[in-house]
Amino acid sequence: MTEATALAYYDAIDADDYDALASLLAPGVVHDRPDRTIEGRETLVGFMRDGRPNKRTSHEVTTVFAEGEDGERVAVEGRLFDSGGEKMFGFVDAFAFEDGKIAEIRTYTD
């Protein structure tokens, strides 16, 4: 279930489906990115909707790692592409979950 939730996170962002994105996040979610830390569901959804430097992107997931009894920690490796199909960077997102919702995301990029 948590692996599916992590993958649904990328689908929601790529589809600009911010209601779906909000439904995946715990109220107190924290996203630690190389450039900033974003705290709270509404703040994170607002950033993804209005604050990203490039909103026309797509995520290509290459590997999913899960650990813990119920996969309570998931790491996703992939690449981010711009609207022209040009690779912007590679990433690994480490997810932690709380009651089936995304509670923490820590992003690493190359």
C-alpha cells in the first residue's frame, strides 16, 4: 500500500491533480529538498501547484525500495524530465508514512 501511495504521489504531480496529491499527504507532512524544507500539507500542495520553478515536468520511476514490516519506509529512484523530454536531473525520494499517508519526503538529487 505505501509503495502504491509513493507512486501515486508522482502521478498526481504529473497530472496537476492537487486534490489527489492532498489526499496522499499527512497534515503535518515535511518535504526536505536540496533547496528548501516545506512543512504542512497545504503548503506542499500550494508549492507543487504554484511555486515550482518548472511545472511542466514528468517523473520516470526506475526503482522502488521498501523496508519494514508493512513497507513503512519507501525509497523511489528516478529521473525528472521537462516538457520537451529533456532530463533535468536524477532523484531519490525517501518516504516515511503515518497511518497510510505520506508524513515525510527527503529528496536527494544528482
